[in-house]
Amino acid sequence: MFVLRLISSAALLAVAACAQPTQPTTPTQATTKPAAATATSPAAAASPVAASPVAVVASPSPASKPAAAAPSPSAAAAPGRWTFDGDPVGGLPSGSQSFSGQWAVRAEPDAPSQPNALCQTGTAEFPALALDTKPYTDLTLSTRFKPISGKEDQAAGLIFRVQDKDNYYILRANALEDNVNFYIYRGGRRSSLKGSDSRVAPGSWQELRVEVQGNQFRGFLNGQQVADSSDDSYKTGGIGLWTKADSVTCFDDVEVTAR
């Protein structure tokens, strides 16, 4: 019996002894795995970091290109507008051409859009200025104007379908005569088309507007239609501003929209 117990104990010790060497393999494997993970970890970490800036830089590029291209058509389709606030004081508005008179941008404390307005201060038979030579056919053209002084006249006008300095149509408001009339200027000579009596206040800002459709013209003063006319002489042309004689008149917020 004692011998059997000794044998059993010896057998258990042998089994235990045999099991001992296999246990370190687990730590060894565990050690090698972290080592492998540690070896690959910097590479794995480096890979996302290197890729990350590419993704960040490349991602906005496609999005930004369409965004930059999008305003172009919108801007081209937008109506022309002149506030004269970005033009240098003492000079002409960008892209304009003076036909006669003395035109200049100047600061006006009460200008509808601050700080500048375009003013005509000289004396000529019919001071005129082209703002846009692009050909307009049907259009709406408007401006804010202030008749300041003039012994012979205190006039403010819109010119449209401008062919050149001697040929165009005029819608004119006159603060001395209290009327709003349509004219044709042909070969450097002015002829009356049609108009009506309307109160035009001196020394204050008002709105003058013309709507042109085919050969039909309608004139508005402060939102009210006060004149209409028709003529077939000029089919298309540029736009601009006009005064008469010794009129000192300022203009602001000129806007044209093709119809």
C-alpha cells in the first residue's frame, strides 16, 4: 500500500514537472505578440497620419471648385447697378464715357446709398454720360436723382438705346417746368415725343424710371406712371444719364434690368 502511494505521488510529480515547461510558452507567445504589435503599431499609426492630410486637403478641393464656379453665372445674370460708392471721388464711374458736360463722383451727405453720388455741375446744351454701352433691347432703367440748382434748367434724365453721343432716347424730369417728357435725340438734335405735367421737387431725392418694351415706352416718377410714348427709330443700344443746360443734378442707385 505504501509503495502504491509512493508510485502515485511520483507520478503526480512527474506530470507536474512535465507541465511546468509548457507554461512559459504562453508568456513567450504573449511577449512576442505585443512585440509584433509594437513593431507594426508605428507603421500602422504612421499610415493614417500620412494619409490624413491628403484626405483633408483633397476633400475640400472638389467642393471648392464648383463653389467658385457657381457665382459666375449668377453674377452674369444679375442686373447692372451703379451706386458710385466704389468709384474714386473726382473721377468718372468705371467703364463710363462722358459725351458732354462736367460729370464727377463726389461725396453727398444725403445720398441714398452712402457715401457717393454722380453729379453733373457743368454747362452744356445737353450734358450726357454713357454708363453701359452693352446693347439692351427691352429693359427697365431707373435712378434716384436730386435737382440742386440751375437758372435755365433743373433737369434729370435717363437715356436708353444709345447708339452714340448724338443718337438715343431720353426720359427727362424738370424741376423748373414741373414736367416729365420723352424725347428722341437724333443727329445731335432733340425732338419731343410725348410727356405730361408732373410735380418735380427741387433739392430732394426722387426716383425716375423708364420701362421699354418693343417700341413702347412708359415713364414713372416716384413709382407713378406719368408719361408714355412710342417710336421705332432705335431698336437696341446702351444706357446712361442726362441733364440740360446749367442743371446741377446728382444721381445715385442707377439700375438696369433686361426684360
